[in-house]
Amino acid sequence: MSMIDFFIDIEQLKEQYQLGRLLILWGTKNIAKQHCALLKELEVEISFFVDNNKEMQGKHFNGVLVLKPSELITLEEDYFVIIASGYINEILADSQILGVKSIHVLHYAPCIDFKKVLSDCALLGMDPFLTKTENSNVKKSRILLKFWIGLGDCMIMLGVLHFFKQLDPNGEVFWAVTDNMSKFEFLKGVFPNVIFVDRELFCDNEKYRIAMLRRINTFNFVKTMCFAINHHNYFDLFTVYNTNIPEHIYAFKYLFGKNERMENLRILEAVLVSVRNVFYVPDDYNFCPKGQFRGILDNLTLKQYLPDKFITVGLGSVSWPNAYPPERAALVLDHFISKGFSIILLGNGEVDCERHKRIMEIIPNNVYDFSSELSVYESIKVISKSYLFLGMDSALSHAAYILEKKAVVLMVADKRIEKWKHYDSNMKYVVNYNISCAMGSDCTCRRDGLLDKVGECISLTDPNEIIAAMELLLSQ
């Protein structure tokens, strides 16, 4: 059973409760509190909580007893479990080991208080629950694609996006919505109709939220397909409101096994399960993203000066501030400047700008900082003109793969990261196996249950290893 099958909506939850089954929430932190507020409004009683934290077991949370996970299988009453925690994949893995069969994740965005949802629905004249009733105003050919995944994941799925484009050459069927300007730019290159929603404003500003909901509902979509990492990391902002849309489909980048990230090919496989269930896909259709930038980049003119012989570098990320120190990066880049290369630094945001500023203080000549100057496609075009790309696991690294550009990518120190690789002779991965991330996930080192320096294993990679990998690719 895939993770998609574990999701139920509010209406289905109420049906299960009305059948007399005990409702159990797994989790006792902030997400559980948000679920409690929702269930109180629905007049649904929680029978037990479950938590892996031994300090919580046997105590009461929100006035209800907290059980050990193993106690679930001793219950004689019929029950169903709702995961009220961000650790969805870990809980699913534990529940499968225990033999817990009736476990679900709720289709609901708890970042918005349910009282606000009820108020919003009253203003909009909408039923607050997910119904599958037909709407006579629905446009039978109009579908909303919701992208709550990262920009890199959008690039991995570029072949899927172009499949939609081929089904809809006139841009009448598929509309896209996202919550990030870089993703908005990127999707605009594929879909003529793209909507941007500011996530913070949507959650906090009633006037903005009502206006956005009215706009979405005006289009009368026949169905939505949501691309998300998992429900508690990338909330589906509209599902609880879209009662005039008959069908909601989820195409997740979901996780397999305890603390194990999905490899890129399996991300595609997971998405394609949903795509093939909804749309006819020829057996020989190739969803590989390679070559999909050509038409877009051909018509793009860069205003920036480009040196004759240069290497592009994107070694930072706002979420990984210690990814690779500028002092170590400068040692690598200075080596290639001595070989006659110029360096173009790519990135976005304050953290990248600060890192690049420090690099240029150490190496004042033949280094160009384009961070925060370029659009997504302009950055991709610069990579396409370079001799080699040096980066981390990021959207720009995926772009280098799509462009079939030589690239050296710094990766985390857990050997399971082998599964992340794009299998391509142009890609060389440098991994510091001397420092292993305890969790083996997303380069987030944990010690004593606390987050340590993010990207620590990457930040301590020997510059000489990076130089050797770059030299090898440049010599081929």
C-alpha cells in the first residue's frame, strides 16, 4: 500500500467515528494540538493518544491518556489512528512493524485554525467539508495542478510537466498554483496560466485569503492534482476549501522506510502512479527531463557579461547555511582561476550574498557574483554556457543534469545518499564519509535529539577532493 492510500478527508473521518470506532491520535506536540482544535469543532472525541516519547507515555495530553505504540495491538475495541505529527514516514514504519492496519493522515491544513476556516466558508457561502458532489458550473476540461514541492523536485518532474503541456498545447486545460516566486517563474515557462499564492499572507491575512479563495473558485476546476512532499511539511492550502471541485488527487513525493529519503527516480515513479491513473500515457512515453530546457532558453537573452571560459558555482542554500564555507570554496575556485577559468557565483537571498561577498574578498579577481540578479531561467542559461557546474543537491544541480552539463555535486555523508544520484557520466558526486549524519536524512545532524550544524559533513569536505573531481570531468 502506498502512502497515498493512508490519506482520508474530514468527511471520511466523521464517517469512521460515527460507525463507533475509537479515534486515536499519534503525536502529542503542536500538530496534535491543531488536530485537537479541529476535532473539537467537529464534535469528535479522541479516545487515546499514542507517542514514541517515553516521557509522555502513561500521562495525559489534552485530558486524554497517552499510550505506548505497542499498546495499540492490545485494544479490543475497533479503532482507527490519525497521524498528528510531522514524522509521518517514521510512524508509518513503526505501525507496519506493529501490525496496525487502520492508520491515516488527515487531508487538512492545520496551519489555519479551523474556526477561521468556518468563518471563511460562511463569508464565501461554502460547505467547510470535503464533498464530492457535482457542481453544474464546473469546467469539464479545467484542472488545477498545485505545487507545494521544492523547485528541485519540479525540475526532477520536468518531463511530467511537459507531458501536461503536450496534452494542452493551447494552455486551456492545465492551470498551476504555487507559493514561491522561483517556482512561479519556473512553472510559467511550462504553463501559460500560473497563480502565485503568498503562503504567509494566506494563513495570516483574512482579506487576502478570501480574495484568493474567491479567485480560485471562480475558475470552476473539475479536479485538482496536488504535488507535495508530505502533508505536514507542505500544507495543501486549498483542499479544505475547494468544495466546488469534485475530485482531489494527491501525487506525493513521499518517504520510504525509517529516516530514508527517496531517490530521484523513485520520486518520478511515485508521481507517475497518480499521473497514469488519471491520464492516458503511452507505454513508450519518456518522462526523462533531459533536453526540456532547449526551447525556453533559446529565446532568452542575457544582459550580463559572460567571460569566454567560466565555471558556475552554486554552493549555498538558505536552509543549509553551513553547507560549504567560503574560505574552503575560495581554495577550490582559486585553483581553477590559476588554470584560466573565470568563476560565476549563482544563488539567491541574503545568505548566499554574504557567502559570495566573503569569497570575493579572498579572491578579488575573475569572480562574478550573479546571486539575486538572475531569474531561474537566466541562471539555468548561464549554467548551459559554462564549462562545468559546482554545487550541492539543489535545483541548480538538477538543472545541470537536465542540461547534460558536467557537474560536481557535494552530497551528505550517509551512504544511503547513493540512491539520490542522477545516473549520468557527466555528474560526479563528492561525499565526505569521515563525518556521518546521525539521522542520515537531509544532512541534518542530530546529537542528543537536538539539531547540530546543518551541512556539517559537507562543510568539512577536503577542497582537494573537490578539485580532483572537477579536474577529472574537465579532462574527459
